[in-house]
Amino acid sequence: MSVIGSGGRVLPAGPGDPKRVGPYRIIGRLGSGGMGTVHAALDSQGGRVAVKVVHPAHAQDPEFRARFHREVALSSRVMGPCLIPLLAADPGATAPWLATAYAPGPTLNQYLAAHGPLVDGSLYAFAAGTAQALAAIHQAGVVHRDVKPQNVILSPSGPRVVDFGIAHAADGTSVTRTGVMTGTPGWISPEHYRTGTTGPAGDMFAWGALIAYAASGRLPFGTGAPDAVAYRVMSEAPDLTGVPETLREIVTTALAKDPDERPAAHDAAKKCAGLLASQTTQVLPASPGMDQTLVGDLIQAEWHMPTLDDPVWHSPRPSSLKRTGIAIAAAAVIGGLVGGALAFPSHPDSTGRTTTTASAPSRDAGPAPATQTTGPPTARSVKDALGSVPSPAYTRAEDETQPGPGEWAASVRAETPEEKAAAQEIRDLAKVMLATKGWGNATPEITFNHEVQTVVVSAGPIAQIPEDHQDLFRRVGEMAACTIASRHLKERPAAWPYGRFTVYWLYGEQEDDTSVLGFGDAADGCVREIAGRWQGDEPGLATAGIPSSDKKEIRVADGTVKALHTAWDARAADAGLDPLGTGTLQLGFDPVEHAMYVWASEDGYGPLGGRAQQSQLTDVVEKAGCGKLLAEARTNNEWRYARYVVALHWESSGETQIIHSGSCPTN
């Protein structure tokens, strides 16, 4: 359960998430995994903190508690440059937790996939910083045991080595169960493969592979089946093509088969610090006395990573429809629905009478009757319509004020014929989207807040709903409300007053029991674009990962996966590509933005570990995948999917990265 770089992006808090953990105020989530949840939090001074809380099931396991206690003890011993410090912990709490400083940024493999290898000063700063981090770890008597690209964050201030989840003390006391092979293929030392031995020299072997990968974008022992990688690690020389000559000597030594021939971390740090100094405009000689402060200054001088931020650290989470960019970040794709009774809230009408809409979704229920609706109008067309009348009814188009706590309680059910028609349109559109994921009987509550000119979409209370389903409801509610509101703004700018929308989740009947899932302004547009191009994102991928109950989608998905494998195999021989294994490619549909998501499960990196292979996969999806979507559209007037996203997913780490998205070409 790593506190990995999230690109500055904070996800909404889930149902049942604590409001405080120890002295920290929880404001959202950074991620979750099999071991627990990592929360975004603020300390009493407003400092940003990542708080890792163990899942209740593991908290009841005495063996797991002992291992977590050991992880905290080891982490508390380690302090130094290019590490993320442990701030506080309570391994004896009912729900054990630990808190670290927060470091935004992509992991190394995420950065390389998006931008290519590190070069010049940034490469030398990376080598020096990660070696310094390992030197500090080893000096504290700890062995990391899981040095790999996913465990190095490229923060704006320098590289950061993270995750002591499987670390152990140099005396051999392990945090993991005995007898279990730990580590990731390609990052495991020869002696670990042969005898299970782990130590500082094993960390340095992985460090050598890490620097080679950062410099070239290729794994020094290649990709493929774990057994094949293990054989090359133990028997073959590394491929260091692309590693600068100045770094090649130290990297070659670090990758020696004999652990006694490898440099100690502090020696590697000194060597790389000297190389880093030679990159600066003021050439500084490498010397044994070069202190950490000077090296840290050199790293910051030569380190060039953008500063990342998310306004959620300062304020409530905005709608994803208003975000102008996406971060490459870790996200778990959970591929299953959990059934349960879904009860939507009662809400007063304008006379104070309470009405209730209730439903029980069924995985067996077929999709709701298809309602053929056009897509939302563009932001430009809506703003042009508002500007075409002297006194538009909607006056908050430039208002950045965020939803207040009383807006849901002050909203009422539709009163006018226009409001009633719009509410029904929003419900119908939401039902169509929810139906494809098995929630065809679910009907959200639509109310209107006259004072703040807001359409309110709400649902709850609910028991045991998975987090992905709450996020699905947020996305469905945002898109349905935005689509209908923007259409009314464009068609009736002088009369329609509702341009804003807010999606609430209700845990009870009181105002304090509400949670804002998302909000936005229909005048800003309903479809996320960057530089005029549509972009997929991780919430869309999570939605696509929920199995579809729509028979047409299932049929098209099955045929498309077969077509993708066939297209890949056809070009594999000519392009020198490895074949895709059965089950490598998975496909799902996001009904909210009408997008097909294709993700490849790539443990051990496999045939898609390089940028060239990923480019080939993107081309295959654009040609063969889009071909299937467009063919369906020609025979099915209700078929709306015309966008695609390509992603990679590592089962071992739960990490996912989007590598391309776009709209299918129609010519």
C-alpha cells in the first residue's frame, strides 16, 4: 500500500471515511489498495499529509498488526535526503495508521511513458538523489527490498524513494511472511533468485537497473515471462544501450552478478554527486567531503519537474467536468458490482410535503428503454446564447463560488412545467447511463435551488455501496444535469435560470449527513477537453471496469477484443512484437462520456513495456477498435460510443496509467 505520487490529484472521500485520523483532518483520498486506504489530510498548520489507514479486516489479524508495527518501526528509523519522512503513527489503534509528508508527482514509470527517458542534469540528479536515499536507508540498518520505478516519485523538488511495505532490518527481521518471494521481476537480484538472500547489495542491484531504465526507457534485462527475466538476470549481461558513458561504469558495477562487487550506496551517491556537479554551470570538483546540503542544492538546481497542485487541498473538490487536465496517477480498476438495496432520499416539495422515490436495482434487470438524446451543446454555443440576450436569466456564468452546506436543504422539487420537464429529462438520461451497469431501476432525485440557480442531483442513504459506484453516480449525475441544463441555457437563455449543478450523496435525513460529490457550471461545457481534444481519465476507466449488463455492449466488447488480438498478431512478425497473452487485453465501456476503454494487464511489463510497443497498441486500438465501434453505429442508431482510451494496468501494484485517448476517426 504505497503512498505513491498522485500528480497532486485528490479523490473524494468515500462513504464511512473518517473525518479525522489522529491530529489530521481528512479532505479526500489519494488511493487505496489491498492493504488499506491512503487519505489526503491536513495538519493543524495546513500542511499536506498522506495518512495510510489499514483495512478493518487486516486490523483484526494479529500477524498483520505485527508486520505493520514493524513497518512503522523501520520507517521511523530512516531519515535523509530524497525520502518522505514518517510524521506520526499509531499501530495499536483500532484501525492502525501512519502519516507521512505528501509528495506530488508521477512515479518514474509513469513519467517515462509520457515523456521519455530522463536526460542531462535531471538524469544525474535522479541517480544522485536515489543513491543518497538508499544510503540513508542502509545507514539506519534497513533494507528496502522493493526498489523499482513504481516506488520512486518525481516530485517538483527532486526524486523521492517511497514504500517500506516489504522492507526489513539488516539483521534479517522481515516485515513480510517468511518463505514468500518478495520483489518484482526485473528488479530482483541474482542472489535473491538463487538463495533468497536480501541485503543492501540487492537494493544496489535494483538501483543500477533503475538508473539504466531512467536513462533509456528500457529494462536492462528485457521483458517477458518472469522465468525468462530471471534467467537473464542471473546469466546474461545487462543491455545498457542509451546509458551515458559517464554513468555506465557505476551502473555496470551495481549490476554485477556477485553482490561483493557492487558499490555501497554511499559510494554510488558520491560518484553520482560528482557527475551531477560537472553538469552545473559552476563546475564543482567531486570530493569525499561533499556534504548532503551541497548535493541537495545541486539536485534542486538541475532538477526540472513541473510544480503540481490540486485546489482540493485548499477547498472542496470541483467537478471533473471543469478540470482542464488529467494527471497520470495510480488507480485500481475494480471489476465487479456488489448487489444491495439502493434507496434514494425523500425530499420536501415546495409545500413542505415529503415525497419519496425508492428503487431496488437488480443485476438481472435489463437496460432501461433507450432514450435517444443528442450530446450536450458546446461551451461556446451556450455562452454565445447567453450573450445574445440583454438580460439572461442565468447570472452566475462567471461565478466561481462553490456549493454551500445548506444548498441541498434549500432546494425543492420541480414546480413549473419547464422544471418538471427538465427534471424528467435528467432522470431519463441518468437511467440510461446507469442501466448499462445494472442499475436500470435506480432513479436519482432532482430538485432545484432557486436562490443559487442550481440543479441538485442527489441519492442515498445507502449501505455497503462500493466506492466506484458512488463515483459512477457522481459522473452520471454531473453529465445528465449538465447536458440538460446546457441545452436549456442555449435554447432559452432569457428564461432558464439554472446553469449550475451539484451532485450530493446523503447518509441520512439531516443537513450534516450530506456530502458534495461534484459540482460544475453548464456554461463551461460538459465534455472535458485539452487543447480542443477530448481526454479520458481514471474515473472513466473505473466506470468502464464495472461489468456491463447491456447485451449489445457485451457483444461488441467480445468482438472488439478478438479483433484487437488479431490485428496485433498480424503486425507482430513484421514489427518484431511479442505476442499478447490470453487475457492481456481487457475492454469496457463508459456510458457517461460514450468511450471505449482498452487496458492491458502488464505485470512484469511484458510485451507492452516500451514506448514503441505502446504506440503500436494505440494504433491497433484506433484502427481495429474504432472500426468495430463505427461498424456498430452504422447498423444501430442507438449506439453512441465513438471515443477510445488506451491504458496499462499492473495487477501486482494496482497501478494504472492512461497512455492515449481520442475520438474515433470517421473517414
